[in-house]
Amino acid sequence: MTATFVDLIQRYQTLQAYQDTSGELIKDILVYAQDVESTLRQENSRLNDRLRDTELDLVDATQSRRELQQRERKYESQIQYLTSENDSLKNRNPYVLILIDGDGLLFQEHLIRERVEGGKKAAYALRAAVAKHVGERADELEIVARVVANVNGLGKAMLRDGSLDNSSDFKDFTLGFTQAKASFDFIDVGYGKERADSKIKGISHDAGYAPFLDEILRDEASRQRVSVLEGYPTVRELRATNVNVERFSSDLFRQNKLVDRSTTISLPKPGMVNSALDVLTPATSNASLSPPLASATTATSTAASTPAASTSSYANVISTVSPPPRMIIPLAPKPVKKAAHAPAPASTVAPTPTWSPGLRGLDDPISVGQQAMDSIKRRKEHNKLCNNHYLRGPCTKIDTCCFVHNYKPTHEEVRALAMLSRLNPCTRGQECEVEDCIYGHHCPSFRDGACTHPYCRFSVEAHPPGTKFKNAQIRDN
């Protein structure tokens, strides 16, 4: 069939529409491609920037890592050096330190009697005992010893005990001990309990240091390094800490305490005691007491008002009581003219005291007549005699002191004043080194196992062990 002109026009229009659609498609494709290219260029630029930053970070990280590696190697080297040095220091000049409370752990008297040579022997024996204790490492160890004590007081105590004939022997012994080894020293700390205790803690005879040992023994390493040397038996409070207790040869340290054996009293001759004279001792002069006053200078008001029986005598007292400590043994009263029918004189030595209150020992006993005691006790308020003036005198505060200074007491009244002053404890106790101290250094009211003073101001330690007390508040002293 032959196409007509109209058909051709239609076909042309159809082709023209197709071409138009194709052009639009191509145009849209080109626009889209342009947008994609622009986006990709931006992303590529961003990624290039990040790549540069990352490369810089990598370079920095590499440098830092190398620096850290170098530091690590340096510190490892230092640690190895310090570890080696620490081990070297631990094992360089190792030592054993021996700390001895010389007032409690006493050397044997046969060594002290040898004076300087005995001190050297004691030092050598102590070092040998410690070397044996540490075993095979003894040659590598430095053994150091420090003994602290009140040299003067301990020498006097050993003299009263009978261990020495001269208290200066102990001083010479300490010199020998110090001279024996360069690392051995005997240190004199003088009077004062706290002076020795501040140097040494954990000593075997002092229960007060159990808490201290408990504290340091919590660490197992410390427990293995600490031992307590034993002379006389270690108190149970320290044993309860499970501390290692060592006992060396009995030839080195004493195993018994010092006892005051310095006083022996002779009985008065029969017929020499005035039967009309009442004799008082501190134990018999305070049977019924009023509470003591605070001032030590007014102690005369604390005396007893109950005298001993008028027929009592020293011989009767000794025959009716068990052997007492020296503090309650009276001195014999002044002798009177012996009757013509008096028997021949006889004397007996009093038993050796079994208790010593400390380094100062027992105060000298005092006896006094009842009449003199009553005379002193009758004085009241400002009529009382000044203790310091009449017992130590003269009073240094006589212008301001409110007590009597112009009275002329008899010898017996002075003794009564001294006896009453003894009822007041000395503030320094057994550490007092004042020779003429007027106060008591242990309780003078002890008798037959009991303290007869209902208001006793002395501490429990100032009484013999096992004492029974009338004062219910005694432990507060």
C-alpha cells in the first residue's frame, strides 16, 4: 500500500518526538554525571586530607613508640640496677642488734667482781652466744650491743644485795664492757624509769610492753627478726605474744632478782628497854587514820592515834610475828640504866628481808616513843611543825611558810615527825637519789602481809607482792 502524505507527516512527528525524548535523556544523563563527578571530587579531596593527617599521625606514633621503647629499656636497666643495688645493700654489712635493759637483765656477779676484765669477758661471751645463735652467717654479720642502765643506782642495789663489796666495781665493769668491742656500749642513763624505757621497748621483765610487741609482731618478716633475751623468767604477758624467747648460758646472765640484804638488826639487851616507854613503828602507828591532807608539809596530821601496848618491847614484837620485811622492823629504843639484876646481854640477827622495792631499797626503819608521837599529833593547823625545816632544814620558804619554825623539838619528837613524813610517798619513788629525802620510798604501813593504812597513798608496787589492802582505792594511786 502506497503511503500517503499524511502518513508521512505522522511518521515524521513520531520520529521527532522520539528524538526529543532521546535528547532530554542524554541531557539528564550529562547533568547527573556532572553532579556525581563533583561529589566524587569533593570526597576525594576530603579523603586526601585525611590521608595526610593519618600519615602525620603515623609518623608521630612511630616516633612516640620508639621513644617509649627507649624509655622502657632505660627504666628496665635502672630497675635492674636498683634491684641489684638493693640486694647488695641488704647483704652488705648485715648486723644483729642487741638491746639490753641493764637494770633488768643483769650480768653474773662473778663477772662484775672482776671489774674491767669481767666487763670484757662479758662482752666476748655475749658476742660468742649471739654468733652461735645466728649460725653459719656469723662471720658475715656485725654484732652490735647496747646496754642501758642506771649505773650508779644499779651498783648501789648490787651492794645492798651483797653481790658486790664496792659499788664502784660495777662502774669499772661497764667500762670494760664498752672497751671490749667497738660495737659494744654500756650506756648510763641515770635515774628515771622512763629514761631506760624510752631507749628500749619489749624487755622480758616488763609486762607493759606486750602491746608494743603485739604491734610489731603482726608482720611475719618482723617476727622472724625479733627475739627477747631472758634472764629471770619472762612475764606471761610477753610470752602470750608468742615472741621468740632466747636464753643464753646461765654463766652470762643472772636468773634471780636483786634483794636488799643490807640491814641486820640486833635485839636490845634484856633490861635495857624502859617498860614505861611505848615504842611505835610505822606499821603500829597508823591503826586508825583520818584521810591524809594534800600538802606533804602537813603530814603530821595523818598519824595514828592508837598507841602500841605500854608493855610492848622489840623482843616481844619479834617473838609474836612472822619475819617481816625490813620496813617494819623498829630500831632499838634508847637504853636506860641497866638494873643490877639484869641478865647478861644477848643479841640476835634479824632474818634477811625477802623483798626489795627497787634500786633505792628500803628506807631506814624508825622507832619513836608514844609520848613524843602524841605531842606531835596534838599540833593542829598552823601550830604544826614544818617537816622540811626540822628534818632537812632550814626551810627555804620560811617567810611565807605557814608552819612553825621556832619550836625546839626533842630528839624523839623529830623522830616522830620523820615517821609521819614517811607516810607521804616521794614523787620520785625508788628513782629518788636524794640521800636525806624525808618522804617514803615504799609503804611503811606494811605488817603481817597487809597494809594497815586505810588511806594509804602509796602505789601497789610500793608494797611487797601479795599484800592485802585496807584502802579499797589503792590501785588509783
